[in-house]
Amino acid sequence: MVQGIEHVAVVSKDTANLKDWYMEMYGGRVVYDNGKGTYFLQFPDGSMIEFVMAAEDKVSDAEKMAGIRHLAFAVSPKSFDEIVAKLKADDRVEEVHDVSENAAGLKTYWYRDIEGNYSHLIYRPEPLI
């Protein structure tokens, strides 16, 4: 039986730079560095992002094509506002949708990271489950 999602992989043109940017924005710590451009960044809850070098010259190698659909970062209400301010201050970040909040208090902020990957911050006052 599957126990959860250990990590999500982001295929990148410059894994060191992208890993450093994610650490600057969200914290976390590098728990794996193979010396060849693959890194695992771990967050306090144990979840991880793997950064893998892109091989865009191999169209048939779909696992190595750059891009993801989106990452959603769960944050506290205080962290939400702080991170949104950091993202808005970074001119390399493209805002997709400004902060929205529904009647139940769920807040989101959509953006593209420094390599154009879609991500969003999410604050849920009540967990889905």
C-alpha cells in the first residue's frame, strides 16, 4: 500500500540555481546532492522536491523534458503573506493570479518560478481530510 508522496521531481535547465531559489523562498534543506546536478530539498514535514537536469535534446526521453504542471505549497496564514511579499519582490517571478480568498478562508496565490514552472501557495483553514 502506498503511504504517501515522498517527492515531486522538477526537471530544470539549471538545477543548482533553481534549488537555491526554492531554498531562498521556502527554506528546506538539501538532503541529497549527487555532484552531477541532482538535488533533493526536504521540508519540515518530510516532503521533498527533487531537482533533475533537463535533457531537452532527447525528445523521446519524456521523463527528462523540462516542466511540471504545478506545485502547491501549504503554508500557515502568517507565512502566506510573508512568502507572497517575497515572491512579488522578486522580478524573476511572474504573477499568474493575485491572492484570492474564498468565503471559507482558503487563500491561494499563483505564480511562475524563475524557470517558468507553475506553482501556488495555499492556505487551508480546514484540511481537505
